[in-house]
Amino acid sequence: MSMEFLSNKPLLITDTILRDAHQSQAATRMTIEDMMPALEVLDSIGYYSLECWGGATFDACMRFLNEDPWVRLRTLRKGLPNTKLQMLFRGQNILGYKHYADDVVDAFCRKSIENGIDIIRIFDALNDVRNLEQAIKSTKKYGGQVEATLSYTISPIHNEAHFVKLAKELEQMGADAICIKDMANLLLPMDAYSLVKALKETVSVPIHLHTHNTTGTGDMVLLMAAYAGVDIVDTALSPLANGTSQPATESLVATLKGTPRDTGLDLDKMSDAAVHFRKVAQRLTDAGNLNPKVLSVDTNTLRYQVPGGMLSNLISQLKEAKKEDKYYDVLAEIPRVRKDFGYPPLVTPSSQIVGTQAVMNIIMGERYKVFPKESKAMLRGEYGSLPGEVNNEVRAKAGIAPEDVITCRPADLLEPELEKYKEEFKDIARSEEDVLSLALFPQVAPKFIDKRDHPEKYAEAEKPAAAPAKTADPNAVRELYVECKVL
Ligand code: CO
């Protein structure tokens, strides 16, 4: 064995089984009941952290699962007393799809930490660091750990030097660790080695790597990163690993056994946890939430740069529109839209915006006949500055003149909002947590909270009409509350 490890420290593992694994493979439908029986064994494994909250889980809890996301977090905190809990946080968007004022970002960080979060992974879809400023400041203020994130992508302007410079900037802003977020599994193994090595030579805080296995290179990426000295990596327990999800935890732990980077984690305990999550994966498959299509290696992603979550949403959106035959047309349109929009990395919300625009361009039969309002907002600079040059013709078609483009930190244009939200929702919110749920998801939270607090109003509607044996299935009841799909 001639290849040398550039670090001799045990590789630390964050398991994503409670968040990204089911978000990527099963439309975020894992419930707290699915998780609870496994918490004790998960807590005993010795993970660096468990990613368990944020991302799409918050929305999905209320929209599809009739679950209070804050109660979920407190339940996880109670069941996982020895393991750090980690969440994913979209900078100034928090968990929503628009920019919030600084005081809302601050309150959300405070409440997340109060309710049990230890580590907040903060990213911005455009890598505009001004969108991370407030969340970094607030997380530190309330005693949380900041993982400031590079949203990894490939484009004529996104090269290694670009990301190293960005990492340095984030370290100077107070990051406790730097995360490379390779949401679409575009980072190739040799590039991962080179990037991690360069980052280790430039910044002194730990480097945490997040990738997926969409294109089939995830395990190799993690191994090469381990060689280059990465400190922490994300993996998922095998029952919900691979495909659009993370590489399997057990495989990497076994691979590194006896090497200088041995994780020291107990494979037997993981196997116990996996027995449970295999049942959960089966339930999700039976409920129609886990489409086997997301499990196969898709090398098209290397061409189209489409993240896993976006792929599964795209499939279900086209299915609903009965336009499944347009799948590959839409995939081919995505990179063209991305170029016109100045090469944003494809991650929420830019992945949804570019994806929706591409769907429109194809379904309407004419490019840029229609601009959803989010597309216009992005072209106007409301999400931050776009990394590359925007196609001015497209911007003009959207009705945006050059002088209308925002150049300051977008949140500087927002007045404090928290008091306004408290007033607006004073009749339905029972807590500050409720106010935040309502502020972030005004389309979903009011109905959820009303149902939570007044179940009697809904009892009649939920009564099984016929075939009682079938409707007793809690999933069937949940489906009643499906409102719309988020692309
Ligand atoms: Co991910």
C-alpha cells in the first residue's frame, strides 16, 4: 500500500439517516414514529453528529406528516442525549423560499439551539457570503457551532481557487468548520482529493464533506477525501443510502478499519440500527414515497448537474402534469437556463427556480414565454448576486432593466419583521416557535396549527367513508392533507 494518508486522525462521521437520506430518497416522509425506536442505538454508535432537522424536514412535517417540527426536534434531543444534533439552514432564507429580515434569522437560530440543535450548517445557494453573515453571527451568539458552507458546483467560474478563497472568507467570518456541500455528486474523486488538500493547507478549521451517490462516485469521493485529510464526512445508514442519498456508513467504516483513519465506530450497533431502518424503507416504498428510480446510478447528473432531491421532485411533478415523456427534454434545458441565469449552483432554492423555469420553457413550447415570480426575483438580484454574467436578453424579457438590479446585501432592504409576524399571528400562535413556523410557511402552517389545536374540527372529515380496513392506515389519512408539490 503505497498511497499515504495526509492525516492520521480518526475520520469523523455524521449520519444523515434522519434528514438528507429520506429527503433525497423518499420525499422527506420519514416520521418521528419511524425514528423513535432507533434513537437509543443511534445515540450509542459514537457519531460526530446526526443530521436530523432543517432542509425540507420542517415543511414536510407540517405539510405531509401532520407533525410539529419543533416537537420533533425536542423529541430527538431527548432521545439522543449523547450525540450532537445538526441541522441544515439556508442563510437568509432560513428554511423558507425567500429572504427574511435579520431579526427573524436571529430568532430562528436562537429557537433552534434552545430546542436542541448543536451544529448549524449554513449555506447560501449562490455562495453570496453576505447571505450567511446574520446566521453565522446569531448561531455563535447563542452558543451553537457554525458550519459555513461552500455550495459546490462546476462552471466556467467555479474552480478550486474560487472555493479556497471562499473558504478563507468564511473562516474569517467566524466559521467553526467549513462544509463542502456537493449536493449533486458532481465533485469527482480526484478533484475531491485536490480540493480537500488545498483547503487543509489554507484554512485551520475542520473540513466537513457532504456528497451524494447520484452519479455513483460518492464512495470514491469520500475515500479520496479521507486520504487528503478531510475531518468529517456525511454518510447514511445502508437502508436509505446510495443513489440520490449519501454513500453507506457501514461501507466506509469497514473500508477504513485498521487504517490510520479508522473511525472506531461499532459496525454491530450500526447493523442493529439498519435492521430497524430497513423496515422504515419498506414502509416508505409501500406508501409510494420511495421510487426505486432514485436508487440507480444516473450519470446524466454529471451532464445536467441536477441534485438528487430535485430529480425525484421533477419526476413526480412531470408525472402529475402527465408529461413524463418530457423528462429528458427538461434535463437538457436545465443547463441552458442555468447559463442564462449566471451559473447559480443548483441547490434549494435556486434548483427549484432553475428547474421550474426549465419545466415552463419546455411545457409551454417556447423558451421564456413565462417567468415564475421567483425567476424574476433571482434575475433582479433579490437572492444575492449571481456568480456569473446574466444573459441580458433574458433579463430584459423578464421586464428587468439593468438599473433595477439589486447590488447591496438583499436583507439590508428589509425592515425588522418579527414583531409584525407576532402581531399578525397572535390569534393562532401558541409560542414563538409557532410564530416562526407561520412566518416561514404561511401556506401550510395555519392549517397545521389549527388542526393541531382543534382536532375536533377535523374529526368528522377524517372519519373513514367506506372500506374501514384500508382507511385506518395513517398514511391514507395523511394523504388528505397533501396540498401541492414543491418542485
Ligand atoms: Co444533500
